[in-house]
Amino acid sequence: MKGKDKNNTKNNTQKIMNEEDLFEREFMSTPALIWRALRRHKLGMISLWVLIILYLLSIFADFVSPMNPFNNHIQYRFAPPSNIYRVDPITGNRIGPHTYIYMIQRDPITYQSEYVEATHFDIIRARDPETGEIVTFELGEYNPAYDATVSDITYTLKNVVMAKTANGEYIELATNYKNDQSLLPISYFTNDQFRDEDISFKDGLLDTNFSKFLKGEPILSINDDRSVTINSYKSDYRYATKIRNQEIVSIDTLTTLEEINVYFDFLPVVLTPSDLEAVNIKNYKIEFFINSWEYKLLGLFPSNLHLFGVEKPKLPAISDYSSNDGIFYVWGADQYGRDIFSRIFFASRISLSIGLVGILLTFTIGIFLGGLAGYFGGWVDEVTMRFTEILMSIPSLYLILTLSAVLPTRISPEIRYLLIVVILSFIGWPGMTRVIRGMTMGLKQTEFVQAAIALGYPPRKVIWNHLLPNTYTYVIVSATLSIPSYILGEASLSFLGVGITEPGASWGLMLSQAQDIEVLTNYPWVLIPGIFIIVTVLAFNLFGDAIRDALDPRSLGL
């Protein structure tokens, strides 16, 4: 009985659904039926939303971008993505999303450079070495005690290179000083070995007593136990007599803060660790709807409002006077220190629009010539088809390279973009022309077209009002499926260096940096534009399949 009841319920549900389908097919318009069929295609709808989001991001790329995509920060060449913190790694307090600036450290043995997170002091409270009074120095702010503005704060560090023996003894090898350092590795303040006591505050500033480094004590900044480093120092004639016959386990570097130089418009005020009372260790908070670099929204309305970003650094060594953007690399930097995140959305304006513009030109030419050839036949058909066959016989890649090479080298990226669209459209229309010509020849024999001709309608009206509208289903599906080829075509041209050129931006041009195996191995984030190409092409293909299924009369119940 239970099985019979289940079958009856299932049959009743199916009957209700069939009745609803019949009602919708009877009373809904064709566009509504197409939309209903499209909504049932889950992958197609997901792809549609992906494409909508990508096109919206490209339209509002200025607003979304935290950094100026055309502004070079060469000191941050191939910088890795910025780490985002919610808890202050120094104090342990939860202060919201923030990040730190990078600085470069060079390996003394391999000479390879690496980026480490760094910070600096933007507020210092210290005893004035001349008057003995407590003075507050704030970077970029007016100081009444000196009647001047603090323009820069730098540090003098003493580095002592020591060889550590197996029994724990140290042998001093070399001493060097680093003057006017603008940044300090954040590890100097986060490593528990470099702390003496708990964190405390004085009027909102960090009491310097918590840090050995700030008290002028040496800290172990580098502990290198690599055999290549040990052997290198043992073979160096400057140190060989000291450590050649010793069992060395590591080469350590002890770093000491010697001085802090507070610069005004004149000679700096030199502070020593004994003068310090409290400091503010700078972090860069990620703010939403922040005022940063200037742009024109939609190319019309001047604005400097951005979705998110960080404030511009006040340190002269890392501050760019030509731009107001802060240093924040969401997806890392390229070879010129430009933000990949920002450039991807600017590049999408070319990579996404080139398909739409190319399809518009290609299909306009193809539909027009195909309609004429199919309707008139005779010599018009012969000339058109022979010309299309000649173009189709030429290898498209070589034709693209040849035509691109003819372009002047000094034209602007905008003009080059338009010319590339024309080139891609020029090689794409023959196939569409042949298909439209065949469909037109078939439709020409139908009764409604013959009736229009018999009634004396001019050829122009017959073609545009009766023949071509009946090809639109194929045109829409074909256009959706053809857009990816234009995107890939532009990416290929730019990747090969004959498409969009610097300082312009397209996904293919950005991806061209991945041609170097060393870059690809060490900086994998340069491949992110390739991910966007894959996602976009896949989304267009899936959406094209959904459109094709939605326009199928069987799916509409017609």
C-alpha cells in the first residue's frame, strides 16, 4: 500500500508539472520561455553571473583598484602578495585588517634578494639630546620644539658577524654599519627572544622597555647554519686564520640599534636608544572607501574614491610623489612593481571588450555579405565566395602576425587596440559569410519569402525583414561561442609582443612576463592573468551552450 501511495503521489506531482508546462507554453511569450529554459541550465546561469561580475569590475576598475595600475614602484619589483593581519603581531591586540611594507634583504653568499615584512616608526617620544626635555616627533607633522616639520626618520644599525663554534663560543669576524636605513624587519619586534618584558603603553605609544632592540641591546638577526655559508667564510682569507681549524656550526649576525635620525629641513636630530621612551610601530590599516589616487569614473567624473586600500607612506624613500596610492599588493607585483590586482581589472577592459567589438564587426560584415550572396546568387555569389575562400586558405596566425607587424611601433595603445580588433575581425568574417549565405539560399525558397518577392517587395526589405531575422538564432549562439576566440587571439598577440604594448594592459600582455622560467618559478603570481583568461573563456563557452539549448524549440516546448 505504501509503495502504491508513493507512486500515486509521484504521478500526481508529474501531472501537475506537465499541466504547468502546458499552461506556460500556451500563455508565455517566446522571450519568457527562453529565459525559463535558460534558468534551468545551472552551469549556464553560473557562467552568466561570472561574466556579469567580470564586466562590472572592468567598467569600475578605477574604483576597485587599490593602487594606480600604471604607476611603477621599481623598488618592489616582483614583490609577493601582501600579508593581511587582523591581530597585531607585535602587541597581540585585535585591531582589524592591516598590512606591512616590504623591504629587500640580500643573501651575502648567493646574492639573491628576498622580501621581508618591515615597519618603521611614525611617532617617537624621546628625551631631546640638547635640552633634556621630552619631545614628540611625528613623521610628516609640525614639531613646535624645532619649529619645523619632521620630513624623515632613519636608523643607523651596527652588524657584527660572528662564527659560532660547537661548544657555543663566538668568534668575531667582521663589523659593519648600515646608515640611513628607512625600514626595519618586523621580526625585530615579534620574535619572543628579542623581548624583555610585557607590552605596556604610554599615552597610546609602545613603551620601549619591552624590546631589547629598542633598548640598544644586540639581537640575533641572522642565524645561518648552511654549509655553503660556513665554507665560504672559512675559505675567505680575511677570516681563515680565525676559524679554519675550528668546528663552526653557524655564522650569526648580531644587530644593534645605534642611532635614530629625525630629519627636518636642516641637520637631523640624533637620538640614541637611551633617549627613547615610547614609539608607534607603524602598520597600514586596510580602509574601505578610501581617498587615494585620482581617476575619472566612466571616463567623465573626476574622483579619488576607491573601494579599499591603505594610506600613502610618508617616508621619502618609499613614497611616490607622482601618485597618492598606498603600497598594498593584493596579488603581488609585476616586473615594474605595479599592482597585479589593479592591472588585471584595467586589462579586462581590453581583453573583455575586444571580443564584443570584434564580434560586432565580424558578424556585421558576415551577415551583410552572406545575405547578399545568398539572395542574389550569380556573379555576386561567385565573387563573394571566391574572396572568402582566398582569405580562409591563408593561415590565420601568420596573417595576424604579418598584419600586426605592419603596424607603426610608436602608435598609442588605444589606436593599436582598435587596429588589433580590425585585424581579428578581418580574418573572422569569411566563415560567418558562408554560413549566412547557405541559410539565406535555403530560406529564399520558402513560401513566405516567395510571397514577399511576388508582392513586389524590394530586395533590401526581403533580406532585412524576412531572411536575416530567421538567422538570428544561429547568430546569437555563434556570437556567444566565438567571443572566446577573440579573447584568446588578443591574448596570443600580446603574449607574442605584437598586440597591446606597454604601458597599456591586457591579460595576454601581463601573461607574457611568465615566459621566463626563472620568473615563473620564483614569482608564480604572474600566472594569475592566465587564470582569468581560462575562467572567462570557459564561462563564455558554457553560457553559449546554455543559450543554444534555450533557443532549441524542443526545450521551449514549441
